[in-house]
Amino acid sequence: MKTLFDGAVLGELQERVGRLSADSKREWGTMSPAQAMEHCARALDVAVGRDAMKQVLIGKLISRFVKKKFIGEAPMPLNSPTAPSFVVKEECDLEASRKRLSELMTVFHQRSEAGADGVVHGFFGPLSGKEWGELQYNHVDHHLRQFGV
């Protein structure tokens, strides 16, 4: 399984983020390329500990039944729900969002699995470092595939 804690995988994602352009055609969803990069950066803010979240009640009830759809080998499902704080309604500057996402991916990678271990995800609750690495890879990959990158 690919993880953002693998240096080669980090490099691959950063290269793909670099190929995203403002006119990249969306294959699903409603976000622009810049909004998608900001959305991924907001999720990484939680993963690196800059923003704390509490697990929502519905997550406590059903997360164990759906976790494998988001963490593991399979790509994330299209049009998956997201936390309200990750919804990006305003238009963003692509270069600023790209830089922010790339920097956060590097910070996350440098924290290592041990640094991510036990951080609370808003839906899944506390995750292991291994789970965080896989989830963040899947999330960024999902949104890059959204634009064919």
C-alpha cells in the first residue's frame, strides 16, 4: 500500500501536484483544481496537528464498517462526503494552494508514522500512523485523479 511516509511516494505526489493546471479538466465533483488543492491542504492541517478535530457521532457509530473504503489498496469512492471545515467554497489561487499542499505533505512526511500515531480524524477517530499515511496518500491521489493528473 502506498503511504505518504514513503519518500518516493511523496516525490510522485509532489510531481503530480506540479502538473495540475488551472485549466485541468474535472472528471467528477464540483471543485476547481485550486479548491481541490486547498481542500487537501485543510485535511493535512489536521493530520500534522495544526487543526484538532473531535470524532463526530456518526463516525463513532459506523466508521469501522467503511474504513476499508478509504484506507487501503482501493481508490477512494467518487463524491465521498467530507467534513464541513474541509469544504472550499471560495476560489483559491492555484499557485498558493499548490505550494501550501506541497509544504504540508513534506511536513507530514517528516513527522513520520510515529508523529501521526493517535491523531484524531474527524470521522474515523484516532488513527495509527500507518493508517494516516495511507489515508493521506489516498486522499491526495483521489483529487489528482479527479483532474486526470
